[in-house]
Amino acid sequence: MRRDSTGRGSTVRDRTRHAGLADFFVRLVREKPLGTASGIVVLLLILVSIFADVLAPYPMDEQHLVDRLQAPSAKYLLGTDQLGRDFLSRLIFAARLSLGVGLAATTVNVVVAFLVGGTSGFLGGKFDLVMQRFVDAWMAFPGLLILLTVMSITGPGLPQIVLVLGVSGGIAGSRVLRSAVIGVKEGVYFQAAEAAGSTRWSTLIRHVLPNIAAPVIVIFSINVGGVIMAEASLSFLGFGLPAQIPSWGGMLSRDGRTHMEVAPWLALWPGLCLTVVVYVLNMFGDAVRDLLDPRLRGSGARLDPTKARR
């Protein structure tokens, strides 16, 4: 009987989870058309990044010096750079890199934010006081200055960028998770768990983590665009990725700035890609935040006069 009841309980939980996901996507399509369109563009970006080797018409480093600085044509849809490399192929591979850096650094961002802000809010007391003063001191320095200083010490490279952007952004954004954890601690169920003799780690895993899942998802979805822009800024200033690795920021700095008067597409396309990707990521993140934030959920019903009369 116990095994049957456990099986039924897991089945009910699975159905509830699937129903919750279906309800989320239905509300996303109905209430957030701009967020839905942005999510479709994000999905296309993911597919382009995954299948970059198939979609790119040429290898990203294949040089044809005879065709250098060629205008867009049937052979080269977006033209070529100063070394005769197909610009569309390099943009596609740069999309893979930008998305990879954004997802990886944002994952580190969320982990660091929880380790700093989550544990600080959960433990409280002197530990919380010391950690918050550390966060205050960190936020007192300009973010770009910290990034440039650390990158000048570690040198350019993909792992360095992921760690630097992830750690710096995680410390700065830790206060959001700290506030979420403190809000969970004020709940009756949290106090009931402590009164029942639950250990700190058990309470953290069973009661705190599930209830801060929505803020974590919101932070993740919103921060990806900012991380991509920060990586492009570092690459533009020469502190990001090496020159042989295609990056939208590096293309704007090296190829675009040097040859933009002769070949304006070298600056146009990377800048347009950055603008569109960061915009759709921010719009999709805002839509996810509005749907997952319980304070915003149901706001449309309160503003609907027909439902209010009912």
C-alpha cells in the first residue's frame, strides 16, 4: 500500500508540474505577445548556435585574400572582412560564443549570488552583517574598472571571461536572493519546520530552495543579455577574447572600427546582432518576471472592471 500511495503521489506531482508548465506557456502567449516573439527569437538563436557548423557557408577562419572587403553578394551574403573571410560565417560562430558565454557566466552568476546572498539571508546575524558590508564595498567600485583590472591580470581567454563576469555579477546581484530568502524565513511553514526540529540544511533544501526558484529563474533570464553586452564591451576594448576567435564586440573593435569607412557592413552587422539579441533577451526576461512574480500575477484581473464587479 505504501508503494502504491507513493506511486500515486509522484504521478500527481508530475501531472501538477506539467500542468504548471503548460499554464505558464499559455499565459505567456496570451498576456505577453512581445515576450513570446522574443522567446521565439531566443530559441532561433539557440538553434543557430547549436548548428553553427552546418549553417555557416564557410569555415570561420578560411581566408580568400583575393576577395577581401567584398560587398554583400550572392557568393558572400554579408560580404567579407579585411582578410577575405566570409562575414556571415563569422557572425554565426560569434553567436555561438556569445550565447555560450552568456549562459555559462549567468550560471556562475546565480550560483555566486546564492552562495553570498542566500546564505547571508538564511544564517543572518553577524555573518549577514559582515557579508553585506563586503557587498557594499564591492558595489562601491565601478563595475567596468573591476572587469578591466581583473582581465588585465588574468589575460584574455574564454574561461577568464566566464569567471570574471559570473563572480562580479553574482556578488552585485546577491541582494535580490538575500531578500527572497529573508521573505521565506518569515513564512509560517518555515517557523513550523524549525519548531518540528528540522535541521538547518534540511530546512534550506526542503523549504528555502523551492520557494526562491522563481527569483532565480528571473535573475537568470534577465542577466544573460547583460552578460553578453559585458563580454562584447571587454572584447571591444581588447580585454576579452583573442583576436582569432570571432566575437561581436571584437568585430566592432578590430574589423569594424578600422575599415568601417570602406566596408560599413563590418560595423553594421555585429552592432545589429548585439542590439537585437540583448533586446529580445531583456524582453523575454521581463515577460518571465511578470509571470512568475506573485505580486504581479493576477494584476490584469484586478484591473478588469467586469471581473471586479463579479
